[in-house]
Amino acid sequence: MTDLSLALLTPTGLPGVTWLYALALAALAVFWWVRVAREARRGRIPRQGWWFVPGLLALLLAGPTELPALFGVGVALLLLAEFWPLAYVRPRRIPGHPPERARRPRLGWPLFGLVGGFLLLSSALMAGEANLATVLSVVAALVAGVGGLLAATLLPRPARRPPNEPGFALRWQTPLVPEWPELSLSLTGEGAQLTNTSPQSVRVAGWSPARTNAWLRLRTAEGTPLDTLPAGQSAYLPLQPHASGLRVWYVLSSDPQRPRLFRADWTPPVAQPQRVLN
């Protein structure tokens, strides 16, 4: 046997754990960190994937305790952490909040784990000896800390809605109904034509037919979604023949914090009964 082989088979400070076995466990930890980083870039964080940490500790503990069952438990936990269907999931959304307010992993506990692991490691090195509990604590803190740090830092943040962009929340605010609105309406055969009569652009959040609980987007005559209505431009609003009005929620480009409401009502035409001539 070569000198390298003899060195790898030499026991470490723990009985039953050789340097080759320790390197294999370190390779498993690096593999898990790469997996956590890859999943974080895809927008997913560990759930059952955290079973890797106790699985690695069980593999490490199997040598000093000479319990083969621990080795089997450790391998089972590692396999579950890798192949469980919900091992990595997307962060849970907070009910009633936009996607950017999802419960993202925090940096506090990974940093705390890393600092605690390094402090234990430095104290053990200074003392020149370490018991089994210290080794397990250092490994758990460093492996879990690096994994949590990767998940928290590499997870992409959803694009935030610009603060001046109107949204569905505008409907539940108290809008201003101007005496001279910036919009005008003309009925057509298949709906209505909404025109911006002001000298500035108007950002329309949504509209709804009167007496209807709806929230519709503004669209062009070709069906393309339209958020901003420049001065003088028109948009097509599809309406049913029996419609009796509509509501449009919008803001001005010069005053994006003040929601406005355009309200129009009319009397729908009454269908005349057909006369039958004898």
C-alpha cells in the first residue's frame, strides 16, 4: 500500500472513523450544498431536504458507537432528503399579500449556526482535544449553517410592483370621483369606447360593469392588455347589451397616489316585441 492509502486509512480523533470515511462524509456535505444552491436558484428551499443533516450525523456517529443500525438510518435519511417528492418547495405565500411577501428563509439562524460552529471548532483546536458531542455539534452547525445561508442568499426575489403602479388593492380604497373626469365614454354596438380626454396619461387599474362584482383589465380593440392610456387614446370595453353602466378605477401620472373613479350610467334599450301581421 502507498503512503497515501495508509494516511487515508489512519484513524482520526474519533475511534472507528478514518480519514477516508471523513472525506466521504465531507464529499456528501458538499454534494448537498450544491443541491441546495441549485434548488435555491430555481426558487425552491429545503423542506424534507433538511433530513440530510441528521442523516449525516447518524453516519458519523455509526463509527464511534459501532452500531450498524445507525449507518442504515443515516443512509435512509440521506435518500429521503434527496428523493422525497417535497424535499424542496417554494416559499409559502402570506395570505392576502403579493408574491414578494412570501415567507423567505432568513439569514439570522444560518449565521448564528456558522458563528457557533466556528467558535466550538476554535475552542476545540485551542484545547487540543474534542469529545464526540463537540464534533457532532460542530458538524451539524457548519453543514446546516452553510445550507441555510445558500438557500437564503441564492433564492431569487420576485419582481416587485412599482409603488406608483395601480393594482387590485385600488378598488378597496376610497377613490376621488372628479366632477370633470379625465375620461369620456361613447357607446358602440358591441360595447363602449373609453377615451382619455386629459392632457396627460392615465394609468387604468381595472374596470367593472355596473352592479357586477368584477375586475377586468383594459384592452385595445385587438385584445392586447393595456395599462396606460395616453392623452387622446381610446380603449375598447366589451359590454353586454343589457348593461346599464360601468366603473373605471385609475390614477393620473402626475398624482399616482390618489385613486380616482370614473362612473357612467345609462338606461339600456328595451327590446321591442315583434309585431306579427296577419
